[in-house]
Amino acid sequence: MPSLTSCRLNCGLWVLFTALSATHPAAAGEAGSAAPEAAAPQPLAGMPRVIDPQNLYSETGAGHFSPATAGALARVYVPEHGGDMVSVIDPATLKVVDHFRVGSSPQHVVPSWDLKTLWVTNNNDYRRRIGSSLTPIDPLTGKPGRNVPVNDPYNMYFMPDGSAAIVVNEANRRLEFRDPVTMKLLYAIDTPECYGLNHADFSMDGTYALFSCEFGGSVAKVDLVQRKVAGMLKLVKPQAVPLSGDGRGNAETATRDQHGRRAHRQRRFHHSGMAGMDHTSMGRGMPQDIRISPDGKVFYVADMLSDGVFVVDGDALQQVGFIPTGPGAHGFCVSRDAKRLFVSNRGSHAMPSGSPHGPGSVSVIDFTTRQVVAKWPIPDGGSPDMGNVSADGKTLWFAGRFDDEVYAIDTESGAVTTIKVGSEPHGLTVWPQPGRYSLGHTGNLR
């Protein structure tokens, strides 16, 4: 029988070995134990920590303003793609209070990562041969600064750690990572298979993003650490889901759009490096906006030809669901309590311009059930596009792309107030917004 001293020594060594094995899996493997499981990916270095892993929007609730937004004018900034202008709305009076010129063909108004600048992305119309640019707006005064020349900035996002602005160069299928203040080019990631590179959102840990490929019917997963495309996913609408969510009326609209949109689509294809390609060979999908779920487990992808929202597991890069919403599903906004996802249904499959007074609507998806719990039609027809939610969460703002108007929608009743603006309003933003930092687009804050 071993002595008590020997037992104590051996037991102590066993406890020490077990502890080392838990912190150093390689040591356990060398001792003959089972191979360790792969370690979970580490969050992107320098990214602000996630406060609530069950709700990554926890810091964007009503009243959670960053000190960086102190003194900012309460305004809604509306880029007018057809007029090279931005209209400014006072949300208290629902009146246009300013109107100024920016660059050629403005698309979106994008809050900077540090919340101190609003950038207008002017990606030019190739037919007009005017240089593309970014226009800074000072949110303290509501006035624009000088244009910064940048190649084809259709949209813009920011690295989760704030290290770079990500200019979405649609025409060249390239993501350009630029200094977030000077916009000097730092590096780029080519996305050669992503035709119509447009919208995005980021994983909870900030290590990757999903980008929509509008003219390819797919999404691209971009590894932000290794700086490369990690995979492509073709989105496929389930056959059991009808093309139209609104019955015979929308089917007639879709048919009319297909007969009248080819010239418009060819112009956009040319701008996106797709001249000469037959869009009918690329499938039915046309993904638009992307937004991650509060718990970070899935991404929602609006698709304007599928008339609904795809649900995608970003980690596995797999399609896991589809939610019918309405004709021309397009943009997303998250409610201030992070319980609902507002989906703009543009009411048309036309690209880039459709007929006014279409069957536009807003669908409300419950994040928990992934079901549509309400649907609000635009009175007399409309074309809700991109937008955001007011700081107090009571009003949903969307641009009426084909109707030259903006919609202010009550987030409880769905009641709509219409405000006339200039030609082809697109990616408007509401400012200021609650949150610690901006990931870009029209105000994807966390």
C-alpha cells in the first residue's frame, strides 16, 4: 500500500495535470486524450465589446445616445438620386427645411463610425460622365462640406473596430478600405463573383460580413481578418412559396414591370460591369438589404424579385428559411426594442425606376417567431425603399423611391404621413440615433 505522503504527491500531480490540460489542449493530446474541439473564433481586435450577447442592438434603444452626437440637429437627410441634391426634413414639423447640392447621383446618407460625420455616397451615373464622390455633412450644422473624389461609392460601411471605411465599389465589384476620415485608400478586397455588390451587415464578433450581390442572386461572405472572400451562397426561393404575396393584382404589376424594365436594367448592368449579360439566365433572386438578428445567429436578406426575406446562417453560409413579405422586398429597419424587423416592400420588381403608386407596403417581422405579424400598405400606393427609425422608436422613416416622397410611419398603428421631396429619394438617414458606433449604410448602429 502506498504511503499517505506518496498518495498526496500523486494526487497533487494529477490535479495539476488536469488543470494544465484544460488550459493547454495540446498537452492533453500529447498525453493520449481525445483531440480537443476547435476553439471559438475570437472577436475582431479593437471592436467595442458586445454588451448583451442575446441582443447586439441593446445599446441602440431609445435614449442611449453617445456623447459624440451631442448638439446634433434633429433632422432626416434624404438623398435625391435623380437631382444630385439632399433634402433635409425637420421631424418635429414634418417640413423640408433645407435643400442643398451634393455630388452626382447620391445614393445613401451614411453615419461615420465615430458618429461625427454623415457621408453622402455619390456614385455617379455613367451616362453623365461626372466624377463620383463622397460629400461630408456636419450634423451640428446640417451643412455639407467639399466633395471627396472616390471611385463609385454606391454604399459605404465601416470596420467594426473603426479602423477603415468600406466603400462599396459596385461597378468594379470591389470593397475599398479607406481611412475613415481622409478617405485615403488603404487596401481593397476584390469580389469578382459578386455582381451588383450593394448592401451588408456584420457578424456579432466582427470577423466577417455578408454582402448582397444584387444581380447575381447571391450573397458573398467576406473574411475581414484574412481580407478575402470566404464563400458565396446562391439564394433559392422555395417552390411552395408563390411569387406574389398580394395575389392577382401584384402578378399583373410584376408582368407589367418585366415588359417595361429591360432598358433600365441594362443601364444598371453596364454600371456594374455586366454589360451584355442576359439577366434571365441569372435566376430569379435579387437580394438587397441585409440585417443580422439580435442574437447574432442568422442574417435576414431582403429579395425584391422573390418578394420576401431569406434567412441565412452566416457562420455555416447556409440558407435556412424564407419569409414572404410583399412585392419588391427591399430595405430593413430594426425597432428600438429589437423585437421587430421592419421590411419595406417597394411594390415593384422594376430596376432602377418603376411606376408611381404601386402596391408598396411595410411588413413587420417578429424576431422571435420569424413570422410576419403586421402589414401596412402605403395609402394610394407608394414605393418605400431605404430608411431608419426615429430616436424614440415611434416613427419609421422610408424614402418613396418612385413617388418622390418620404413616408413617416407610426410604428404601432402603421399610420402614414407623406412628405413631398425631390427626384428619386433613396437611402435616407435619421439623425441623431442611439448607439455607440456606426457600421454604416443608413445607420446600422450598435
